[in-house]
Amino acid sequence: MNMSNTTVTYQRRTKDQLAARVAQDIFDGAVVNLGIGQPTLVANHLPAGREVILQSENGILGMGPAPAAGEEDYDLINAGKQPVTLLPGGSYFHHADSFAMMRGGHLDICVLGAFQVSATGDLANWHTGEKDAIPAVGGAMDLAIGAKQTWVMMDLLTKQGASKLVAQCTYPLTGIACVKRVYSDLATLECTPAGLKLIDKVDGLDHADLEKLVGLPIAA
């Protein structure tokens, strides 16, 4: 529970609630890549009756949700080495073919994690620049630029309380002006050439308090 002032309280979205919020906006028939980490949870929350074709960069098309406990097949994993399922009609193939899909503009949406996102949609998600940090670009650059829409799913604040939404990224960039939307535990925002625009926020969080947390103006 968080308190934005002495009278108003708000509850952060849990990781599953955040995944469900992202899944809500994925349109029927979309081909989607879910990045390593939190984004993989989206597969478990896609609305029933909505056809979404999930692609994994290690070479899967038609990926399903996580398997039930005890039914894992570790020969069938996603890019984060987590066991997954394969839906009827799904396939797996060489990762070079997978990257051709990603680079060729065949993905409607990719959902990625991030260290920082600028108000205009610059993305930094592969390296913090710290001496002891291990850079891990993977397919992030290919996805961020190759997908028709790039969405970011992340906590709004770092563990130290700093906003991950910034005026200008200070970490090495993954892509420039590539992020369309940011789904966070406190709010959903759109990145535009003019800056941030609010889509929704958790109940009880005032607009002014959200702007204070982010440290940037947010158009209503």
C-alpha cells in the first residue's frame, strides 16, 4: 500500500494484474513477441476467445501459456529458458528464421522490459553502463525496431524510488523513439513526440501525484 498524501491511498498492480492489463490491449489476430522477464506472464492472461499468435525469438510460433506443474517439457522453452506450451498449429524452427521475422516487420507488437524509457519513446533495456553490470542485448534491438508497435512492461520506479520514465535516457540506448506505450504497476502511458500522455492509472492515485513520482508533465 502506498500513500500519495494523508487521505488518499492506492494499490500497485501486481505482476499478474499488470500482465492482464497488457493482454487486454492486444488485438485479435495479433502476432506478438513477449520479452524475457515480466512480459512472459502476458501469455497466461490472454482473453479467452481472442486469437493471439505468440512468437519467441529462439524459434517458436504459436506459443501457449506456461504448462501446468509437473507437465513441463524442457525441450520446449521460450527465450528466457522457461518451459512453455505449443498451441495446435504451432511450430518451431531455427532462430535465424525467427530473427528474419523480427527484422522483417512481421510482428504486430513486442512487449519488452526496460531500465529506462524517455518521454518521447527512447528505450534503454540492455545495459546500465555500470562496471559490474552484464550487458545482455539479445534480440532487444531487433524487436524494438522491427515490431510495428513496441510496448514496455515495467515497474514505474526503481528500488531506490527513481522514475524509470525520464526526459532523456542516461543508459545506453536500445532504440530511438520506438516505444509506443508503457505499462507500469501504477499507470499506463503513451509516449509521443510531444511527451507522455496518460491512458489510465490505478484507483486513488491523483494525476498530480503521478506527475510528481515521474518528475515529468503528463498530458491527460
